[in-house]
Amino acid sequence: MAWTARATVTAIPVGRWLDRTEEKSGNPMQPKSARRIAALAAVAALPTALLGVGAGTANAANPDCKQSSHSQKNDWSTVWITHTYDKSVSAAEAAAGTSITYKIVVGTTSIGNPYVNSISDFPPAGFGTPTAKVTAYHLAGGQKTENVTPQPNGDGSWSVNSTGWFVNSGNPVTAEFTYKVPAGVRTGESVVSGGAAVGGTVGVGTTKPDLAACFTVRERNPGEAATGSMDDAGIGSSGGQLSSTGTSSDLAADTITKVIKNLAGS
């Protein structure tokens, strides 16, 4: 009940503040402006999102939708040394418009010390351009994480490349590819990625088409839906995509800030 009361009180000052801004600027907006209506509606909805009331119902876990997979290679090309390959997705459930990350880890279980010079990710069909980062061993400083620019390969995959990332039993190399979940996904469906490919020395190079990761599409919660509506109305931030693991409180603070900041200049 306390949050409901705050929702009513909060909406009034925001509206009055907008009216005073319009008067002082000498450039009043139309009273029924779509931007103003969308902004006030988004702010009014936030306390409900914080309480979790009316939130989109998460889909039941699909036991066949595996969030990670593992593979290894041990043959004459590796000199009978075992190299390991793992792929996972950052969330078991994600909504359209949120961001998810696929992590590919390449390691070895013993001596051999291969150098990995490329890691390629095969995302689900329909996913766009990712951002990427790599965590690898450096002679000065040990394991370091760096942002890198992924390159399209022409076969639907994206790769990160190097002259050679050193790998030993205590220092794997990890590549992370972050994508926005496309709008065309349907609630309840399982989204299965493609596999991965690795290039390098000492037999570490391989293509693993079955090294997949899966997540289930859930409905957008009220905060995510409000942010999407604000982006459509031109008052959100297309660059500030939501993480599939973001909290409601973080979302509330971010949304209110965007509403005030964007409408102050309207």
C-alpha cells in the first residue's frame, strides 16, 4: 500500500514540473503529446514493477534446453593431450530486447601449451552484430580482460582474432559475445545457438557444431516493456539495452532518469 500511495504522489509533481518547464521555455508542448503521455505512463508503472505485481510470468524450465555444453579433443593432432571446449549462455530465460552473452572457454588439462589465434561463435539465426571481449593470459599481469571487435566470417558466425593467446592448464582463454535478443522471438520457445570454432596450434584448432547453448524466451516484465515503449516514442536510449539479469530497482532508477533528462529538453 505504501508503494501505491507513492505512485500517485510521484506522478503529480512530474506533471507539474513538465508544465512549469513548458511555460518557462516559451515553447509549450501539446497537452496530449504522445511523448509526454508515454513518459508519465512509464513512471507511474514503475512501483508496480518494483513490487513484482503484474510481472510477465516466467516460462517453466525446459529440461531439454541446456544452458551450457562441454566437449574435448584428444587425438594424434593434440599429441594425446586433452583440450577442452565449453560454451554457455548468460541466462536460462531472456526476453526480446534484452541482452544475452555467449561464453566460449578453451583450455587444456595438461602440458602442451597451445596458442589460440581465433575463436568463432555461431549465434542463433536472426541475431545481429555482437560486442565481444576476451580474457586471456598475458606475460605481464596474468589474466586480463579486453574489449575486442568481432569480425563476421560470412557463414553466420562472428570471430575474435589474435596473433596467439597462450593457454595452459591453469589459464584458459575465454571469449564472450553479447547480442540483443531480436524482437521476433516468441514467448515460450527455446532458442538454441550454433556451435563454435577454434583456430590455433598443437591441435587445439577444431570446429564444434554441437557445442551449443540454449535459453527460453520469457515475456518482458513491466519495466522492460515501459523502456521499449519509451524507445519507440523517441524518449528512451537505444544504446542502453537491458541486461537479461538486470534488477527491477536498477531499471526503475534508470527509467526515471531517462524520462526526466529527455523531457527536460523537449
